[in-house]
Amino acid sequence: MKGYIIGAHNMEKRWVFPLIISTLVCAFLLVTSFNMGLISSLHTINSIFSIIPTRLTGNQTDLVFVESKVSSIPPPPAGPTTPRFAYLVSGSKGDLDRLWRTLHALYHPRNHYIVHLDLESPAAERMELAARIEKDPLFSKVGNVDMIVKANMVTYRGPTMVANTLHACAILLKKNKEWDWFINLSASDYPLVTQDDILYTFTDLPRNLNFIEHTSRLGWKEGQRAKPLMIDPGLYLSRKKEVFWATEKRELPTAFKLFTGSAWMVLSREFVEYCVWGWDNLPRTLLMYYSNFVSSPEGYFQTVICNVPEFASTAANHDLHYISWDFPPKQHPHNLNLSDFSKMVGSNAPFGRKFKRNDPVLDKIDASLLKRKNGSFTPGGWCSGKPLCSDVGDNTNLKPGPGARRLNTLIDRIARSDLFFQNQCK
Ligand SMILES: *[C@@H]1O[C@H](CO)[C@@H](O)[C@H](O)[C@H]1NC(C)=O
Ligand SMILES: *[C@@H]1O[C@H](CO)[C@@H](O)[C@H](O)[C@H]1NC(C)=O
Ligand SMILES: *[C@@H]1O[C@H](CO)[C@@H](O)[C@H](O)[C@H]1NC(C)=O
Ligand SMILES: *[C@@H]1O[C@H](CO)[C@@H](O)[C@H](O)[C@H]1NC(C)=O
């Protein structure tokens, strides 16, 4: 070990002189080009780099878990091209129609969609969904809507929910080489901006940014979530049952730090690849740890991201949802109705949850925010044909509306201000 260090040190010394020379040359060239006005688009360069996080938080020396390889991933370029999203929309028994409605409200030909009705929904309902997707002329033409046909058993509070999300991520990675962000929704969520609005706003964002609400202040969750051990029957039974508890408790982990937060998130492709491909062992270790943890969807991705410095520095602390929670413990969101409409819009969030099936407020969102007609897609720059949106024109043609302005205000606050660093993995 010692020899290795000395060797490395000598190697380093040999490089010091050329390094200093080349640094000086570079600095000279840079200063000259400044003076000659060669760097004309300095503003653009600045604006690209200003939101790429530069500060890291936490004690990085003790993160022996994380392979040093992580740092060799080059940051994805913040290109000006229009991004693509990969959506997972999942539901359960009886959710067919609202999942179908949410899918129409969210649809854009640039994106990829994967829908999932879990094993609790009857086979007939799942077959009906598959048939609708196959029969839809636009879906079959563009080919960007897929269904997880081999349905997963999902326990709402158990690790099977995380497994289902990772399953969808894996399929999306395998099927589509192009998407930039993964967004996890349920059939009871609904968009509050159009896809043109969100695609337009995300065009300027660094592709490695993650939106994930998180905190290390576990509060009551420390005693009621982190210490008890539970077993998810969804892992081995074919019928849905509640989780059951072990009598033993466990201590808080010392090998990594626990984080908790919202189960809704927008994850960068890079981070999803890290979690799914697992060439570093941390995501896998944590997956096993969380398999006995109640409400793991509110902790798994948060704990992974905050324990890897390279990814921690990309986390914006927000879930991009408007959710009206019950007073602490924040476990059951209220159903949103017409009385919540102005608060929803005022939050500037791109998604809201949760909505009762066909609640009148959904019609209001369709009419005044999305301009969507019953049974049709949310109109956007891509729409062509007669009736409008029955065919795909240019899918890079975005027509952002007032929703883009609202979303941009929110992004400014959570990803382009000091708040971004202040709230990161604390
Ligand atoms: C970081 O962790 C190491 C090892 O656990 C410890 O020795 C060191 O004091 C810590 N540094 C800070 C700044 O907390
Ligand atoms: C993903 O979405 C579902 C909604 O179907 C949600 O219940 C789940 O907790 C989400 N998050 C994760 C990490 O699986
Ligand atoms: C909306 O729900 C709240 C309770 O969550 C209720 O007090 C209110 O009257 C409802 N408003 C409408 C318009 O239904
Ligand atoms: C929307 O269309 C469905 C059938 O496509 C119909 O049952 C429903 O009544 C319509 N709703 C409105 C508000 O027109």
C-alpha cells in the first residue's frame, strides 16, 4: 500500500512541470481571447454553468461504499435540444379509466410512456387497457406507449412498489435510448401544465438535475419506520395482503445515512442508470436494506442519491407536485377538488395529486389549463390532422403557454437559486 502511494507520488511529480506550463499557456490564451472579444457568448456559457452544482455537501471521506468510477462519468452536456421524458403511470384495480384519462392529458409524441395496472386489477381490466393501447391509431403509429403486461404484485407501503418502479425504469432504459428524465406518476395524479410547457422549460436545464424531495430529519419516522422490521407479502404471495411486522427492531444504519421524502420524483437518466445497472454496489445494498423498511418508496431513492456525492450535488429538493397533505404525519393526501384550484395553480407545480375519479376539478383543469377536449389529447405544437391532434406533425415544435411561465418560476426558485444548495441532502 505504502509503495503504491510513493509510486503515485513520484508519478505526480513528473507531471508537475508540464502541467504548470500548460496551465499558464491556457490561462494566457483565455485572457487574450477575452481581450479580443472572442468569447462573445459568455453570458450563455455562464447561464449553462451557473446551475451546474459546484459545491458538495456532507462528509465524503467516509463514503467508502461508492466506487470511484462514479466520478469518471462525464456530465451530460446541457444541450439546447428539446428533451424527452419517460413516464411511468401506474394504477390498481378499477383505475383503468382514470389512467386512460391521465395518459391522454400527459401525452406528447416525443415522450415515452409505460403504463402498469398491478396484479390486483382483474385480468379483464388489464386486457382492456392493452387492447385500447393497441387500437389507438396515434399510439400505434408513434409507438411510444407500452404496457407492463406481466403485472407486478405491488404492496402500497412495501418494497414491491420500489421494485415495480425500478422494473419500469429498466424497461424504459432497454427500450428507448433517448429519454432524459424519468417521471413516476399514478393514475390519480394529473398534470397542471401542458407537455409543451414542461418540455420547453426543461430544455434549458442540465440533463443531470434530479427533482427529489428529501431530508435527513427523520422525526417520527425514525422510531416508526427505520427501526421496525417488516415483511412485504407481495414478495412471495399471489394475493394482496398487508405487510406484517417482526418483533425485533434494528438500530439506525451507520454505513450510510438515511434520508426520507416524497415518493414522487423526476430523476435524470444518469441517476436511473446508476440505480438500475448497479455497477456500484450501493443501490443494491440499499435495496436489500429497504426490503424490510415500511414505506420504502419514501426513502430508497433519497438515500441512494444523498450518499453518492456526485449525485447528491444534482438533487433539487422538490417533487414538482402539488399535494395537499393531512397535518403531520403527512401520510394521506387530501383529495383535491374545485376549492383547491387556485392554490394548485398558484403553487406553479406541473403535477397535482390526488384526484377522485372524474372530479369536476379535472374538467376545470382540462378546460382552463390544458385546453383539452373530452377524450382527446392535450393540444400542443405537434398536433396536426383533423380533428386536431389526430395526427403527429413536427414533434419539436413546442407551443408553450402560461404554464411554462409558472413552471419556470418554480424552477428558478428550487434549482437556480441559493436554495438549491442550502436544501441539498441536509
Ligand atoms: C469525516 O469522516 C471521517 C471518518 O469517518 C472522520 O474521521 C472525519 O473527521 C469526518 N470529517 C468531517 C468534516 O466530519
Ligand atoms: C411511484 O409511483 C407510485 C404511484 O403509483 C407511488 O405510489 C410510488 O411510491 C412511487 N415512488 C416509488 C419510488 O416507487
Ligand atoms: C373540497 O374538499 C374540502 C375538504 O377536503 C371541503 O371542505 C370542500 O367543501 C370541498 N369543496 C368543494 C367545492 O367540493
Ligand atoms: C366524455 O366522453 C365520455 C365518453 O367518451 C362520456 O361518457 C362523458 O360523458 C363525456 N363527458 C363530458 C363532460 O362530455
